[in-house]
Amino acid sequence: MTLTEKILARAAGKPKVQAGENIWVRSDILMTHDVCGPGTIGVFKREFGKNAKVWDRNKVVIIPDHYIFTSDSKSNRNVDILREFVKEQQLPYFYDVIDDPEGHWVFDASKGMLKRQYGSHYAGVCHTALPQKGHTRPGEILFGTDSHTCMAGAFNEFATGIGNTDAGFVMGTGKLLIKVPETMHFRLEGQLQPGVMAKDVILHCIGEIGFDGATYRAMQFDGPAVANLSIDDRMTIANMAIEAGGKNGIFECDTQTRAHVDYRCKLNGTKSTYEPVERDKDENFAYELTVDLSKLEPTVACHPDPGQRKKAKELNHIRLDRAYIGSCTGGKTSDFLEFARVLRNKRVAIDTFGVPATPEIVHDLQTVRWGEKTVWEILVDAGVQMTENAGCAACLGGPVDTFGRMNTPMKCISATNRNFPGRMGHKESQVFLASPMTVAASALTGKITDPREFLSELQG
């Protein structure tokens, strides 16, 4: 069996499963957020009763993160709906925007978009927050009401997005009927060259198979090169499995995985036991591709979908209006560090927005010093509009007052994960997906730029 099949077989209580088989599986974690949470709660109460209790209060994680820092009253109300449900169900894992359990969330636009407006419990973008808060463990099943839930596959678990109806059922029973997906095998060899990042790896893979090439399939990433990829790198790659239509992305468990999970579980007091799955010799793959990382170059996914792959050096004729770094895919500490390396002692030529994925990342950037300045100060001095209000922000558009949202037709290069028309705002805008380094280089020149043009300065 493949890694995905082994996890699903265990969760189904079966010695073996095969692709195409319909099985009932037990969920280890159900995650929902402010966009889908109210709908999921509505389905749960409708089907199980107004006074019903969730199947396991310790396995439901609720993370408001999408439409948070906006004056839109309905968006603010959604957070209040989550709070009321958490109080009713006595759920321990709710990462509220405010500290007052009896309060109401209201974004104060008069304070501006840059200064912090959240309390001590707020966790930021759900997919980045889940591992930070100790909710991702090897060998487990994670269901989330968000397509990028597959990011947790970096931790050797079956993680996938589901709709409100399925989530409402899981909330009441802890189980879900799913079809075992076929597995596509991506063997990674070689080593990334300077200027090339994990984002380039997944954009290359999606470019090879198309934005629907992995529809309802698992994407398994393994091979000797994985050992040289950080946990953040693996999260970036697994996150965008859905951009090829994938059911999930998954990596093997190694010493890096264990160290990260063990530390985070201990830090947060979450469940610390887990049982990884290892590769079998007789895996059956529906597709196989070997990727030599040493041959990859900075890559860009062009409008209008993530499969429109081109090399950055081929696109320097495209003028840009905006640059953006953030989201679960591109808003991690390591992403901002590479972004800052390119921008250090320089000045951006176009409007550039920075949105850290979590408050922890905000803290990292505001405390880590490179010489006399913090990384945050380096970015601000370079002209980047940095907000302390960690969250999804303009990655998926949001209300018109969302930080970084494109409200008029623009061309934007972004470290986010999706670029379908209207994704970051105006439906006539064009979004070009790229690595944080490519976004930084492009922000400096005002056109799509290969970051290797700046390598000699970085290495000097």
C-alpha cells in the first residue's frame, strides 16, 4: 500500500485497502474556521439536534482566520457565532480573535490596518497554526473545511479539505465515508540551487500534470532530496497539492518530522503519541515522476490557473502593479527571511504587501535582528507595507477593505497559492504565483524578475 492507503486502512480498521474502495474512516482532528464554521455548525445542529454534543470535544479545532480584519459586520458576526458554539460545547481548542469569552468581535478601522488588533489566543492562518499549536501528527486523519488542509500532509498524515455537510457529519460522529484515492508518485532527487525554493518545486510539478492532473488523487512526495527540505518546504509543497486537484499531498516521516511534532505537542500540551506510516516495497502508483531539484529554475504560475508554468526569466516583459507575500503557503518565517534577504538595503518599486501567517511569525520577524535592524524593520525600510494582523487577508479576496486586496484590475506577483480569476479581488486582475524570492526580486524591478539576478549581491 501507499502512504495514503496505509493511513486510511488503519483509520478504517482494515488490514488493507485499495484505490477506488469506499470506506468509513475515523477522524483524529476536525478543523473549521470563520468562513465555513457557521455553516458546519448549522448542519450539525440540523441533523443531530439543537442540544447535540460533538463526538469528541478534544478533537475539534476552531480557528478564525479568513475574513477577520475587516469592518464587514457579517464577517465579524461569524467569529461571534463560533465563540457561542465553543462556549456551548466547552471546546478547548478555539483560537479566538479576542480574549473576552463573553465579548463580541469588532474590527476598528480607525486604528488602521497595520497595528495589531487581536488578543492573546488568536492563532492566525489555520493551516500554519495547526502544526504550530500541536494539532498535526504522523499517521493521523485530519479533515478541515478548507481546501488547503492538505498542507498537513507534510507531517505524514492524511489531511484533506471537506465541505460543510461532511464536516457537520464528522462533528457529530467522528467518521466519514470516503473513496480511497489513487496515488501519484513524485520522487525528488538532487538539491535546490541558490535562488530556487520549495514553491518552485510544486509549481514545476503542477506544470507537468496540469491544474487538474491530480484530481481526486494522492500526491506522494519522497526520495533522497526530501531530507534536505525543511518542514516549511514540505508544507509549501503539500499545501498546493489541491492546486493540481489532489485529494491530499503526503510526505514520509523522518527525524525532522518527529522533532517538529514532538516539540510542538509538548509546547502546547496536545496529544503527544502518534504512529507514522512507512513505505511498502509493493506500492501501486497511478503515475510516477522523478524531479531533479538541481535542474529547477525560479518558476511562475501565470494567470489564470496554477498550471500555467513558465520560467521567471522568460517573463521579464510583464510589468507589475503589486507584489504580495503571505498566506499559509508563503507567509511562514522562512518565507519572509528569504524575501528579506533579497530586499535588504534596497527599495521596492511597486506597492508591496506583507502579511505574516501567524502571530508567532510576527514575533519572529520583530525580534530577529540582522545587524542593527530587525527583519521587520528591514522590510519596512524597503517600502513593504507590513501588517501585524496575521491572517489570510487578500489571498482569497475578502471584503473590499481587506488588506492588500485588489479592488481594481491589476497585475500582482504573489507568494500565495491560487490565482484563478477574482481570487485576490477584482475579477479582471491577474495573479502570478511565485516563490518569496521571486516576488521580492520582482517588487524591486516592477516586472517579473528572476531572483538569481540578485544572487551575487546576496552572496557577497
